[in-house]
Amino acid sequence: MVSAVVLIEAEADKIQDLAQQLVEIDGVPEVFSVAGRYDLVAILRVRENQDVADIVSGRIRHLDGIARTETLIAFRVYSREEIEGIFAP
């Protein structure tokens, strides 16, 4: 499983519509509206790195209102359960 974070700069009047369109894409389980330099953060969970490329380049970047994206591919994903397991006796 490959996880990635896509940081999205969007046109202000299209943020809500974009968020709704993004969560309809297979492989995008969550989208956050955030404060700061970026407007939206999309979480990707897919089988292969190529799937990340297909979603970002083939789908996300073509949505109306997307100004710019930056993609971060996760090397490792930590969850509360995993962290607690590390310290369990």
C-alpha cells in the first residue's frame, strides 16, 4: 500500500466543490480544508506509486479550480496502534 499527501492550492470560490470532487476519486479517502499556504490536503491510499501518478497527473491536476499541487509520498505510515505496539511489554 502506498500513501501520499497532495497539497493543493485552489481558487477560493471553488474549494468546497473541489473537495467534494476529490473524495469521489478512487484512492482518495479523505480531503481536508486547511489554513495556511495550501487550501486543501488530499490523502491518497493506493496499491502502487504509478497509481499516485495517475491520480495526481491524470485526475486531480485537471480539475477546474486547481492552481497548483505538491505531492508527498510517504516512506512509512505510523498509526497510534503501531506506536503503542512498539512500547508494549
